[in-house]
Amino acid sequence: MAAVKQADRYHVYVWEFPVRLFHWVNFLCLMVLGVSGYLIGSPPALGSASDASQQYWFGTVRFLHFGTAYLWVCIAVVRLYWGFAGNEYVRFRNFLPLRREQWQEIGAVLRVDVLQTYKGATFSVGHNPLAGIAYSLGFVAFLFMTVTGFGLYSAMSPSGWPKLFAWIVPLLGGDHTVRVWHHAGLWFFVVFSLVHVYLSAYHDYVEATGTISSMIGGWKFLRRGPQPSQAPRTERAGGGSGL
């Protein structure tokens, strides 16, 4: 990729601190929830000379899972609020394709990211509409995991919050069915995370706008003038691949 002088760039503050905080805390929560949830669903057989009553490693795993679930809900509330109070790039109105130009942009992103019939990039600033749809599905998956997880926890928890979700177990046909669906949700987030990391790195390379570093400092660096790309350029509020 040809070198670009610094004078040919201008910077835009895209991701505000609450959004960046949510992103990284959400990342840590998913890591802990994923590993601990997998161990809860498929616990390994650990050989030990100690009596089982003297060990508590599985209890620690469960505590990490439940405690992180509470943190996950709390940080999601912060992001939910900031979806209405944040800047133009992070508001929820950019997540769903309600305008014709958004659907046109979805076609352009598909040609770049999936079909790769373009050798350039869309040069979007915030979330592009296709990413917005994906993140909306992620939020629906978060709600599903929250409801099913706390529903399973309600049978053993004395606190009131999990009891609010006790109805999900009989609704879905019992503990076993809910556990199967909850475990399936784990693999949804595994696939989602892998695709997210790949596309973030891909856009960071082809756009050269600081897609990955913007989730640390908040700034993206855009080129002035025509873009060296065959794909249409979109510099509106909803664009890009960062979360």
C-alpha cells in the first residue's frame, strides 16, 4: 500500500470512552464466560489424592461464571444507555438498515468482505449497515444467553434477580433443553468473535484508517480527496467494522 503523507489525513473521534470500555470489558467477559461455561458443560476428570469434599475448583469455576454474568449484564446496560446518549457513530439508529443507501452499502460491503469482487474497501467511518445487523443479532444472542443462564441459575440461587427468569425453564421444556440451547449460544459467540477479529484486521489493512487502534484511542484517520478503491466510499455516521 502506497505511503500517505500525514498532511493528507484528517482524524475523526469515532469511539467514545464508554463504548471502548464496553468493548474491552465485553471481550474479557466473553473469554471468562466461554471458558468457564465450557468447563461447566464438559467438566474434565481431574485425578487427585484429596477427598472430593476438600476440593473446590469446580465451585470456583461456577463462581467465575455467575459473577462474570452479572458484570456482563451491567456493562451491557452502559452500552444500551450510550446507544441513545452517545455520538452519531454509536447510536442504535445506525444499526438497522432503514434507508435505501444503507442497503446499497450492504451490497458493497458484501462484495468487499465476502465475495471479494472489489480489491478495495468501503472506507466507512463508524459501523456499516451489515456490521450493524451482525451486532444487533449479537445483542439478541446476549439477551437469550442472559435469560437462559439466569433461568438455570434460579433453581440454586437465593437472590431475587435469577428468580425473575425461572419461567424460561418450563417454557423451553426443562433444565436439559435449556442447557443445550445455552451451550449452543456459546458456540454462536465463538464464531461471532472469530469473524469479528478477522474482519477488523482485514478492514484495518485495506482501509488503513486505524480500525483496530481506534478501539483503544477512539480516533480514526481518514484520507483527504479520492480514495484508491474500486468500492464506493461511505463517510456517513453508520459505517466501518469496529464495535
